[in-house]
Amino acid sequence: MESSNTAVSAANGTEEHVVEHSGPTQEERARRTEPAVLKNLLEQMLLVRRFEERAAELYTLGKIGGFCHLYIGQEAVGIGAISTLHKDDYILVSYREHGHALARGVDPGEIMAELYGKQSGVSEGKGGSMHLFDKGRGFLGGHGIVGGQIPLATGVAFAAKYLKQPRVTLCFFGEAAVNIGSFHESLNLAALWKLPVVYICENNRFGMGTPIERSSALYDLSQKALGYNMARAQVDGMDVLAVRDVMAEAVERARNENAPTLIEARTYRFMGHSMSDPVHGHYRTKVEVEEHKRHDPIKIFTNTLESLGLITQEEVEEMDRKVKEIVEDAVAFSERSDDPHPSQLHTDVYTP
Amino acid sequence: MESSNTAVSAANGTEEHVVEHSGPTQEERARRTEPAVLKNLLEQMLLVRRFEERAAELYTLGKIGGFCHLYIGQEAVGIGAISTLHKDDYILVSYREHGHALARGVDPGEIMAELYGKQSGVSEGKGGSMHLFDKGRGFLGGHGIVGGQIPLATGVAFAAKYLKQPRVTLCFFGEAAVNIGSFHESLNLAALWKLPVVYICENNRFGMGTPIERSSALYDLSQKALGYNMARAQVDGMDVLAVRDVMAEAVERARNENAPTLIEARTYRFMGHSMSDPVHGHYRTKVEVEEHKRHDPIKIFTNTLESLGLITQEEVEEMDRKVKEIVEDAVAFSERSDDPHPSQLHTDVYTP
Amino acid sequence: MPIITYREALNQAMREEMRRDERVFLMGEEVGYYQGAYKISKGLLDEFGAQRVLDTPITELGFTGLGVGAAIAGLRPIVEMMTFNFALLAIDQIVNSAAKMLYMSGGQCRVPIVIRGPGGAGHQLGAQHSQALESWFCHVPGLKVVSPSTPADAKGLLKSSVRDDNTVIFMESEVLYGTKGEVPEGENLIPLGVAEIKRPGKHVTVIAHSKMVLVALDAAQQLEKEGIEVEVVDPRTLRPLDTETILSSVKKTNHAVIVEEGWPYCGVGAQMADTIQLHAFDYLDAPILRVTGADVPMPYAKNLEHLCLPDKTRVMDAVHRVLNRK
Amino acid sequence: MPIITYREALNQAMREEMRRDERVFLMGEEVGYYQGAYKISKGLLDEFGAQRVLDTPITELGFTGLGVGAAIAGLRPIVEMMTFNFALLAIDQIVNSAAKMLYMSGGQCRVPIVIRGPGGAGHQLGAQHSQALESWFCHVPGLKVVSPSTPADAKGLLKSSVRDDNTVIFMESEVLYGTKGEVPEGENLIPLGVAEIKRPGKHVTVIAHSKMVLVALDAAQQLEKEGIEVEVVDPRTLRPLDTETILSSVKKTNHAVIVEEGWPYCGVGAQMADTIQLHAFDYLDAPILRVTGADVPMPYAKNLEHLCLPDKTRVMDAVHRVLNRK
Ligand SMILES: Cc1ncc(C[n+]2csc(CCOP(=O)(O)OP(=O)(O)O)c2C)c(N)n1
Ligand SMILES: Cc1ncc(C[n+]2csc(CCOP(=O)(O)OP(=O)(O)O)c2C)c(N)n1
Ligand SMILES: [Mg+2]
Ligand SMILES: [Mg+2]
């Protein structure tokens, strides 16, 4: 072949941002899944939702400072994905990582305390909302430079393979991060060196106020994998079970074949980019946001479980009460925790 | 679709580094081309070859310093490509740019003087072999950081479009540069903003001592265009006419549709990476090099023209004498030129 | 004279320069539809259209290099870094292309580009979003570095920067965007490389730039009550530095304190200290003192962040120490 | 003691550390099959295999970040920059990840990585390939910066750097690779942060690092004939700086000259000058003088390049000026 424009026609042909549900429905997936697992997934999603709703209030009250990026609307991605991991596996995320940390079982109190900037926070108050770390749980941040976690995660996967540990690394980033050099350099390295890593692009349509149509020449982001000879998948990020199934496959591929995968999860951000940004405005309409809220991953999942008789409305309310209690305990813990001692200013710059 | 590994199988399936000649043969192309044009192409290729053979000698004599990267073996790419340009068009290249500068009509004496580090050099002796600039001819360097010229060329194309000038920008880089972030960020920008630029990847199989199989997970580099929704082409870089034809199409696309193209030209470097590097050694065998030399683009082209009776052996020898004379004049000019005046050290740091 | 914010001053400067010269355009993340992450480009998209106000993908290296290329091909780009922390990704294009192209090309390729955005700490933005890297850019020949402290300086210096034929690194401050001040209307160009004495005094010279000027003025006001007259010198441009103004002040006061927000080691204040000791050695009654940010990555916790940043008290303390030296 | 080259010393250091600790591996462009662009890794691929000696694609940002990730997950990477000029592309991962991760994580994530390679000028390599950016790395808390001048220091300091639990920027010199010197065999760790007096003297202190030490020693030898005894202090580690050794030398000689190859403005010498004036103010008989590279991008022409770099004559001249000051 000499010259061919096939790429041009092909790529953006499919109707934008609509994932073809060639796969099974959520009901079908639910039937194949342990009820206990399903309930646990729902509880986690509720916990993240309530935790962040509370964090939003606390931010407006000035209890939390800096930049605070909420995950509300995207919970199905992180929770579905992380539910497929072993306890030794690794997770690296962007600054929008509260939900991933909670899904990983990081203590809600310590996360909230970190948002408060308290000594008892996961990162001892030095990291903040964007830099949650819990090394013991393989939760390696919380990174603020767009794309910065991608080479890091690739290196973490490299270490696992080098040390012959059966550990898989999950790397989460947004669709706008796909355009940055780090993404490109990392995916080539991972494919070339056959590293056990899964790259999860959470395509919530926007990078701050810029829709993907104005930031990327390609809309079907999973297709980026073609440039690296990498396995790829696209999934409905509002369906926690679809995410879980796709991820299970990718994690398997990483663990058993040391082969990386690029997954694009189509989702949506219900809140502003961060607490300092508007939910809608110059860049998207209230109508658009409301429209997407009708696909709330928690509502969808709750309905599925209820319609299958796997859970009752009462049980859901009970679950909600429970997670709200966990959140309140986290707030109380943070409130009564101390600020870092001034002497902490100079520790951790270098190892002791 | 949910999960698909098609990419994995597809990409590197075709036999490596062999360009399918679905296109016409060089003879067929030659028949369709003006004899005068053909002779001019041959003369340019000869000039570049002789110029650099001489530069190599002068380097070993210590007349030329620093890093000196020769183009010998790859002449068909730059010369075929640049032969399709208008005089207002732009060219940006890596550090391996002597051939492109000569093809663009930059004065051989001024190029050689630059290699000598003389005041009369194109860059007044301040740039050297890696940084040839001739703004009047739209020749904008000569860049030493791998991939550095790619965003720059994208910006030059942006300016032409912004100023509504019908100028096309050619950007040359090696296959190893494809892995760097600059490539990725630039191609997305060019496709997204519809810029009149043609990206020419000169795939000579090696980045210094690293073959593409150890630097890229994908061997069919034109396929990278799929990630940016960009038109693409692959061409035999040892066939000056094939390059010319593919380029004509791409330049047309840029000039008339403001659409960028990624072209992969399969070629080979006959010399070491730079004058300080071995022609063969740990990274490739003498046999491999000799094998490729049998596909010398100048020999191939000469044979084609002779076999078609478009040029005689005598004419070729005469042409060779002529270009050698040009090269000797360039050397003489450089020899008699002055070093930059010491006061030049502090000029051009800022504009006067 | 109208009183406007530092933010509006920057906006006016860009607006006026874009009206004056078709070749000037603005590029950066969220500068268009979003009106700028910090609203510096408010209204510019509406007035100049998407051809001249471009939202870029998140590709600092790519779009900065694109800007440099556009500059050598005849345009005059203003590239907004959402914050200068992200400029680290673009530093190769800034140093190896923008700063050197004129020299490497033997004077052929000018790079008239302005790279601007906020630097330094905001409020609890954490380690990756709170860096003051002035000294890095100052180190590089071929670059000019500007860092205004007032709305008037912001406007006058930005306009001059846009008209400068060289690469200008224009470092603003998120914390200053909301501050107000008198700004003369219309054409009021402030030349690069000229310092301003923000407050005259005869006992000690305090050199500070950007938001540290406000801290220095605060301290000066307080010290006045003790009868100490502080001269506050704002270089405004950090490269080229107006050494003449600084030196004549120090030769007058015989005491110098340098305040900067950034890290101490190899900070721009170290260079100022070196320049002063070299040229005013015999005039100094005491060693030059520096007040800087703490030598640590910026912590998130509010109380620790406060300990990091120079404040009035620390500046006053330094002034006392430099004066009361036995 | 065996006499070996600076190149061999580095090679031995890496070889010994890789033998000692399985977690240590080498990664970079051409470090494997090609044996290193400057042959520093000669033979390592053969001995340790492709698992531990990895040729990377040209992706400085990517493979440096990969190294940092590998470090937080239990490995001890040595990342070779073919030259430090290319580290500009990786600077975001060096500053925002490597230098800050320990702090941001509240002490959880250590980053034991060594980023090494040649810095400074070679011979006519031009503007983009001839930069000495020590001061940039020195500016950043969380980083350690080492720059040896002799084979013995190169080996002893590299071994210590590999064993250090922090990020170490190890800056070598292409021009020094071929130089020879005595190097004790086997285990000989030189601690980071300790300067060495390369030549004792009592009239003037000349502080220099990396290849400038050779220039300083040259000048000292010549000056001896004039009866001027120069003390040459080599910090060896630029961050943390051994201020104690530097200060006690200056307090003894009362005169200081600082030599560095890099650009003058905001160079590391400015910080040394500041440190000296602050702590040895009363001991100085004259202003501290600096001999630096010219304040320009490096020109290609041989004659201009020579004018750029500090040499014996300029150092001698500075010593004369600092001593003969009326
Ligand atoms: C290199 C860099 N450039 C710019 C920013 C500012 N910024 C923070 S988040 C963001 C948008 C990222 O969007 P996306 O990758 O889609 O992730 P999302 O926020 O939607 O989860 C930008 C521009 C940054 N943090 N880092
Ligand atoms: C960012 C960067 N990294 C490393 C180098 C050193 N280097 C110069 S050329 C080169 C190989 C480039 O190979 P390729 O892109 O295929 O171009 P070719 O030399 O084959 O023409 C390398 C590694 C550099 N100049 N810039
Ligand atoms: Mg997004
Ligand atoms: Mg190549």
C-alpha cells in the first residue's frame, strides 16, 4: 500500500460516545455474579458517593482546601475495575482518586483526615486530596501532573515483573491525558517490554472545560492501542458489571501473559472539574448534565439488583445509612485529629 | 465491541520492513516523468553523496568538529520529497540534514563553511552540522533534540494557515523519534487543527545502535496515523520516484485541504550513526550493511534511467565530475573563509 | 486613574496588543471557551474568535513548541501556561528551541513569544502545584524573565513583552490576580529590565519581586513605626536585572535583605546577593540576608504551608538582624 | 593502587553494585548492545543480561518516570541519560515525582534512583548539546546532586549514590571520561556531601567541581611559581554542599574564587558566593570572584567555543584580581 486515507474515514465513523452494547445487559451479568459481590459493589459505590457529597460540603465550609476533584458519576469505573484485583496488586491514579482509594479499602477516616490536612491523614497531611498514598495497600497516589502517573505505573509494573511477583498494576487517567506525551511513551514501553499493566482511560468527555472533540482528533480512544500493538477494549463506564468483566479479562492478560491492555471506559462527570469549577457553564449545558444524570451508575445498578430481587429497597436504605455513618465517623475522626506538628515541615524531604 | 485483541494480531503481521510494491515500478514512474526532472533528481542525489563523502574525509582530518551525521544511503527520501515543493514552502529536519539543505538549494559552500565553523557558514559558524538554517529558503534547521523539530514544524504550518499563505511544511525525522512524546502531541494537534504539514518518518531501521524491533512495539509506523485520524502512506525510501509520487499527493492534501499526512519511508543508513560511531559492530553486521548497499538508491535510479535510455553512462560520469567540482569549490570556499570574529560570541543571544 | 485588578490589567494588555497587531494570538489550556482557568482571558474568544484564541489539548511540550515554530514563521504567540508548574513539561522547547534558535541560526530566526501564567504557591495546592522556578528561567541566556507585582506593572510589562522580539517568560501570581491598583489607561509601556523603588528609605534595602513585594511593603510599614526606613526595590524584570538601581540603593543604605518565595538553594536571590557583594562589597555593613520559602516540597496542610512562605514577621526579623549586627 | 580511567571507574562502580544487589539495574539509550554511547556500560549486558541492562526507546520522560515507578516498587534503578541535555525532557518526572514523592506520601514512598550521565560541553557539540545545568537540579529539595572530578571520586561517589535511598543526580563529564587516576580497589565508598581539598594552599581558595577542578589545579600549579599558594576545594557533591570545608578554607585564606563551567546568572557559584558572604563576611579581604562559562548558548565554531569556557588563564587572572585588590 502506498497512500491510503482509510484511517480518516474509519476512526470517527461510529456515532460519538455511544458504546454499542453488543455485550450482555447488566441484568444478565448480575445473574452470573455472586449476590454478595453485587451487594458489596453497590455498598462501595454508595460509600464513595456519600463520602464525596460530604467532602463537597466540607470544602465549601473551608474544612478542606486546595484543589478537590470529585468522582461523582464515575464510581462504576474505579469500583468495577478495582473489584477484580488481588490484595498485592498496585493502583495509580490522577488527582481524582478519592473513589479509587476507598474502593481499595483505604481507611475512610484517614482519607478524610488527609483532605483536612491532618497528621492522621494517609499522607500525614502533606499530600492532600490530590496525593493520597497508602503503600501498604499498593495504592501509590494520587498524582497532580496530567499523565504523570502513566510512566510511574509502567515502572511499578516493570518492578513486579522484574521481581517475578504476580502483581498487576492498574493505571487510571482521564481522556484528556491521552494526548500528552507520557501516555504515548509509556504505552509503547509497556507493549514493547510486555509489562503487567492495565491502562484505564476514564473518558468523562471533558478535560476541565474542553470536550474531547476539541482536544483529540480521534474519539474512539481505545483505537489508540493500534499504535502500540496493544490489546484494547471499550466499555460502558456507567455499568459497574460491564467494567468488572472487561477488567477481569485485562487483569488476567496482565497477570498470566504479561500483556498490557488499554481500556476506554465511557463515563461522565456530574460535578465541576474541581470544587473551584462550575458544574455547567460556558462548556456544557445544565440540560446535558441532567441528561447524563439519568444514567447515574448507582441508580442503574440499584434498579438492576432490585428488579432481579437480589436486594430490597429497605436493604438499600439500610446500606445507605451504614455508609453515611462511616462517612460521619471519618469526619469526626478528622475533626478531632491534630494538625501536623511544625517539626514535620522538614521531615520526609530526604530519608532519615 | 467490548474487548478485542485484533490490534495485536494485525499490526506486525506483514513481513517486517518489506514494502509491498503494489505501486508502479520505478521504470513506469520514470516514463511518466520529465527527463529534465529525472536528471536533476539524479544530479542532486550525486551532489549529496559526494558532498558527504568529502565531509567524512574532512571530519577525519579534523576540519569539521562536533557531531556529524551523514545521510548517505537515504538520499532518495529527502530529494524525492523536497522536489515536490514550491519555493515558499518550509522544511524542518533533525540533525541529519545536509542532504535536505542541499536538495533545497542552500549554497553548498555555505553549508560546508558551516561544518567548518566559519563566519561565512549558513548559520555564521554558530550552528554547525546539526543546526543548518537558511530562512530565506524556508529551511528552518537542523535540530539536535530528537523529535524537537516536530512541534516546531507543526507551529510553522500553523503560522502559514493563520496568515492564509499557501505554504506547506515538511517535517523529517527518524523512526526512533516516533516513540517520543513530541511526535504524539504534534500529530494530534496537526490533525485536530487541520494544519498543512507532511510528516516524513525516515525509517532507516536504527536509532543509533537500536533496531526498531527493540524500540517500538509497532513496526508498520505509518499505522501510527490511525491514532490521530490522519492520512498515511508507506513508501520505498530507496526509490526516489516512489517517494516523489507519494509526497506529491501528501503536499497536495496539505496545500489544498489543510490536511496533514504521515509518511513512512523505508530506507537504510550506510554509514555509522554519526562520524563518531561505527558503521557496523555490536548492533548490525557488515553483511547486513553490504546487503542493503546493493539497494543503493543512486545505483538503482541510475540503472533505471540508463535502461530507459534517458541518460548515458558518459552523461552520468560528466554529472559526477560536475558535482565533485561543486563540492571542491565548497571546500575551497570554506578553507579561505574566516573564523567568526570573537565579538560574535555575544551577538544573537538577544535581538539587537 | 482607574483602579482595576491585576487580572483585568493582564486581560487589557492582551486585548490591546491583539487589537494592535493581527499576528498576536493566544494559545493555552482553557483560554477560550472556559475564559481561562483563572479568567485572565475573559472575553477574548468572543472578541477575536477561535482563530486567535485557541484552546489546546493538554500537551505543554507540543503546544509550546508549536508556538515557537509559529513565532519563527512570523507570528507573535502568547502561550498561557495554566500554571508554571506544567511548564516543566515544555522546558526542552523553551530552553533548546526558543532560547537558542536566534543564536544557532546566526541571527536568522527570531522567536517573539511570550510564555505567561501564574507561578508560586496558591492556597494549599500541594507539592506539585506550588513552585516558584524563576531562577531556572533566569539561568538561561536567550530568555527574558518578567515578574510583576502590581496591576500597573502587569499591564505595562506584558504589553512590552508582547512587543519584544525575544522569548519572554512572564511569571504572574495566582494570589495577586485579585489585587487592585491604579492603572493608567491605554498605551503605557513599561520597559523590560527596569526596576522600581516601591518605597524609598535610607536604612536598609529590601529587594523583592511579585507577591513578596506586598510582604516587603507590609514589613516596611511596620518597621517605620520603629523608625527604620526601609527602601523596597522591585526588580520587576529578573533577567535582564536592573543591577544599577539595586546597587545604588544598597550603596546608600549599606544593608540588604532579599526576599523571594521560592526555594533558597540556588534561588534568584543567591544571584542578587552575589551581584551585590561583587559590586558593593565596600559598602556593606553586614552580610546580605535572604528570606526565602522553606527548603522543602510544598506541604498541603495549611499550618505547614504557612511555615513555608516568607511573611511580614520573617522579613522584619531579617531587617532587625541585618541592622542590629554588632 | 591501580590507575584507571574515569570511564572504567564508573563502569566498575556499576558492576560492583549490580553484583552486590539484585535490585540494581541499568536503563537508558544504547546502554546495552551498543555498550553505551560513551561506553560507560561496556560489558554490563554480557554479565547481567537484558533483564538488568535495558536499552530504552528515545523516551526520556517515559523511561525516567518508569525508573521512578520501579524505585517506589522496590528496585534501585540507575538511569543513564545519554547526556544531561536530554534530561530536560524528563525534568517533570525528576522534579514532580522523584524529588517529591517521599514528602507527598508522608514518608511512605522512597525513590532510590540514580540518574547519571555526562553534562557540560564536549567538543563543538553546539548549543543544544553543551549545557551545564547543575544549578537547576541543586535548586530542588528532595534531590542530591553529585559531580565528581577524578576517577576515584567517580567510583566512590557512584557506589554511595546507588546505595542512597534518595534520588541522586549524578553529573559526569564527557571530557573527563578518558582521564586517568589512582583508584583504590574494591569497596571504597565516598560519602555524599563531603568536599575534598584537592590542593592545599593559604593565599586564596578556589572552589571548582567536575572538569573545572583540573583547570583550577592547572592554574594553581602555575601560580605557585609566582609564590601564590592556592587551595583548591572540590565540593564533589553540590547538594548537600559541604559548607563547613568551604568556609574553613575561606576563613583561612580570606579570598575566594569560584569556577564553574555553566552559565553565570543563577549558576551554582552564585549560591556558593551567597553562602560564603553570609557566613564568612568578616573574613573576606575582597569580593568573591567567579569564573564561569560565557552567558551565551554554546557556539559551534571552535574559536568561539574556547572563548566560552573557563580556562587556566581566566582563573589565574581572577586569582590575581582577588589578591591584588588595593
Ligand atoms: C501537565 C498538566 N497540564 C495541565 C494541568 C491542569 N489540569 C488539571 S486536570 C486537567 C484536565 C484533565 O482532564 P482529564 O485527563 O480528562 O481528566 P479528568 O479531570 O476529566 O478526570 C487539567 C488541564 C495539569 N494538572 N497538568
Ligand atoms: C531527546 C534526545 N535523546 C537522545 C538523543 C541522542 N540521539 C541523537 S540521534 C539518536 C537516534 C535517533 O534515531 P532516529 O530518530 O531513527 O534518527 P536517525 O539518526 O536514524 O536519522 C539519539 C538517541 C537526542 N539527540 N535527543
Ligand atoms: Mg476527562
Ligand atoms: Mg533511524
